Amino acid sequence: MGVRALIGVAFVGLLLFGPMTVQAQVQPVSLEAVAEAVDTGDLAALRRVSADQSLIGQLRSSDPDTLIAFHLALAQAYAEAGLKDEAIKAYQDALTAILQFRGQGDISMAAPMEAVARLSDTPARKAQWLLTAYDLREGVWGRGNQNLKPWLDELNAARVSAGLEPFASRGGEEGPPPPPPPPPVPGQPPSTDGFREVQVWYATHRAPTGDLTPATFYGGQRAELSFGVAEVSVPNNRNPGTIPRPSIWTLEFRPDPEKHMILNSVTPVTDRDAFFQRVSSVVARSQQKEVFVFIHGYNTSFEGAAIRTAQLAVDMNLDGAPILYSWPSRASLLGYQADTRTVADQALLNEVADFLTDVANRTGATRVHLVAHSMGNRVLERALDVIAARTPNQPPMFNEVVFAAADVGVDEFEATWPRILHTGRRFTLYASQRDRALQISQQVNRMQRVGDARNIIVRDGLQTVDTTAASGGLLGHDDFAGSALADFRAVMWLSLAPEKRCVLETAQAAQGQRYWAFGGGCPEQEFVEDTETVRADGGIDKALAKLDADTAKAAIVARAALVRKRERLAAMFGISQSIAGETTSPAAPSPAGAP
């Protein structure tokens, strides 16, 4: 980042507009009122929040993202009301909070800076704000990036209006832009040394923002269902289950593809037919011919959802196509009620049901998995309810269906579960006793959440797994993709029944029903290696045959370890061994994973 940006980001607001003023404290405002005010953009309500300095202080100390969202909502409301000075002041407050909590050079500063520029009456001030914002974008995207052109054009128009020289022609400061990289071949990520590039196919009800920045290409407003492909870079030197991102605490201000997961591009696909043609071509070139659809939760941006989908695809070593359905979450802690209303929109749910049906029927995949996280489980369960009503007495459309940290009321689940049971070959619920997010949701909704394992939910046909012991002191809301990843992969790869997954042990609910919990008798690393072996070799029969061949050629010292591994794999899949080197396989396990 240039010197101009380092100076401008930190001080331009104060230099141009002076220090912030302190407003008098009035009647206290609840957090629920804050959420409603931000959701509706009600200026009077937002002003009441702004006047409650105790609440502002509380947000500053415990929830800075919400504080930033509030300042931005207030600024927008002021701008829409024609109150320019007040809007500029609110944007300045937002920038101060971003600088404090996200660090110098965070890309989220650019849009508020540009908003201030457009509100400024003085051409020189407008040009200065735009230059600072442009420097920031250029520092993150890289000099010469072709996506910078709209902001460069706006900057230069402002500079000409202010009597200044256009930025692009200043004394050779800008070199010629590099040629654009060749477009990626679908299904064949470009080869790189320190990272890989993953294509995430997506469908979304989010409206484009008009911002070409990949991270902010889509916002939280509702639009017609659209399709596309996002490219995410994933570092090769990364622990499975992790999503490394730049952090101010490690003095990392710019994303580095060899260290961080980055949403590099978002490319819409013209129509539904073109989308499924491209996805089916990727699946056709794969061996396993598998796809999964990931549906994210509350307080999730399109960027965050795409990155999570890419992480799952890499950590699952997916052989096929990862697909994201991204519903229009407000991506804000204050947007809970708005998100709740969105996931209850029947028209949206009908279209999600149509999309999931097309994934099953039009991708050419032989295994179609569905994974929902947090509030995304409401979308999935309600869409499956629509599909169930359309397909009575028909075979399952999907293979593994995973409910992860389900933010669904027990009452709704009890009503829906019997109807959707026939839509999937097997259903797995990952729940935790540590899930603080679901505990808060229970307080808000006054109803226990399905993913809260403090009162475990066990139902016929549902494989319930308590991940508490795997959390390692973490909050438990993302266990399926992190600390419980080994078990999740065994489900998605091999459709192993829970009693065959030795990292789990049998537990008993208060009503006497059986479920499973982490804490089984086998070493997790051994379980990981065994499942990876079966996956890599293309199935249990091929894995056993390869072990037999390796054992026959191995030295005596190494032979014992191979024999033990063979015994573990045979036990895992219920294969009896009557004669050394020969196997007798019983009937294949049912698709539902029954032993």
C-alpha cells in the first residue's frame, strides 16, 4: 500500500471534518431494537441508537462488527434523507471503527470512503477521498488489475473537475497493466506452487451490488435466482479444517494466496441451462462423479460461504463439483430477524427445491450430498419438505444429508422430519453441547435448537453425533468442518454407519435411544489414514487387494503393520476373513449405511 493510503486512511476523515462529537445519553435501547433499526433503515430509530452511548460502548467492547454495521446503516439513512453532513459524520465513525478493529488497509474501508467522496461538495475533497480509496483497492488487488478501471475512471473524473492531473498519467508512476491471465479450464484448476485454485459453482438469491470486487460482488438483498462460478485460492500448506485469513494481530494486511484463503473471482453464468451444462461437464471428467451442495448459515457473506465451500471441497478431496447455494443473509449479527424472515420465504424455498432437484437430475453425479450449517438447515429442511410433497413414495433423491449445528426449532423439526425422511438415503446430525451460537438462538426463539446437544435429539432414521468431546474447548458451531472433520469425511466418502466409525462411541439419551459421541477407542490418526486409504484406492475391495499385494512383497518387519491395517479395514466394512489373503464379502451395506 502506498504512502498516500497509509496517511489518508488513518487521518483524512479527521483532517477534513474534525473530531467526533459525543451525543447526550437518552433512554436505553435494546439490541433487538438495534437489529430492527439496521434492518429497516429507519432513521429515527437509528438516531435513538446513536444517542445511547452506553449501548455504543457495549458494541465497541464486545461486538465491533455490529458497531460497524450500525454506523454504515445510519450513514446510508442520513444520505437517503439528504442530510449530507450527518451522513459524512456517520461514515467517518464507521471508518474509525474499521481502522480500529480490522486494521489499516482493510478492503471494507473503500466503499465508505467512496460514499463520502460522492457526498462531498468540494471537488478537491472528493478527489482526495477517491484517491485514498483507490490506493486501498490497488494495494489489495495489485497494480494494473483490470477490475480497477471503474474506480480509476471515477477518480480521474473527480481530479479533472478539481483541476488536477489524471492519476493514470502522472510521471510514469503507473506502469502498463500486465496482460490478463488466461481463463481457467472448467474442472482443471491452474497449477501453482504454494496454493491451488478451486472452482465453486453457485446458485444464489443475492442481488449483485454493482461492485466488481469479488468479496462484495453480492450483497444481502434479495434478487432472482442466478448462477455462476467463483474461484477460491487455497494454500497447500494449511491444516485440514482451517480457513486461514489475513489478521491485523499478525500484521498481515494483504491476502497472500500461499498463506490465506482468498475469493479471487466471481463469474456469473448466463442461464440455468448453461450452468448445469458446465457443471455436468466437470462431473463427467471425474472418476467418483460426486457433488455436494453446501447451504451456509446466518451472518454469512457470499465471500465467506464460497470460501467455506472451497475448504470443504479440498478437505474432502472432492472428485466432482462443489456447489454452493447462497441465500441472501444480511451477513451481520444485527440481521438475525431479517435472515429469519428470508429463510421462511416460501417462494425462495420453492426455487431452492427446484435447484436441488436439478442438481440431482442434471449434473450426471452418481452421489449427491447435501450439507447445511446453522440457519441454513431451515432452508434445507423446508426445501426438502417441498421436494417430499412432490415425490411421495419415490426412492431417495440424495445420498448423504448432513445437518450441522442446526439452528432449527425442535417443534418445527418434529413436524417436518417424518415427511422428509424418504428424500435422502441417510441423514446425519452433528450437535454440540458447547454451541454458544445455538444457545443464544434458543433464548431469542424461546425454543430448543436441534443442534444443541445439551438435550440431544434422537429420532429413527437420524444418525445423531455429539461432537462436544471433539471440540477441544472451541465453541462447537463449526465442528463438522474442523475438529470433527475425520468423521464427516467418513460419512461423505464411504457412507460408513456410525458403529463402524471407531472414533465414535455409543451413548444413550435420557429416553433410552441410542446416539453416538466422540471418544471412541481407536486413535483418530489411524482412523484418518484408514479412510483415506479406502478413498484413494477406489473402494474397500481395491484397498484390500492392494494391501494383500503389498504384504506379499513386504519385509518381515513391515508385514505386521500391513496385516493390522488390513484387519482394521475388514472390520470397518464388515468383511470376514476365512483364509489368509482371501476375503468373503457379505452383501454390500445399504445406502442408508446400515451395517
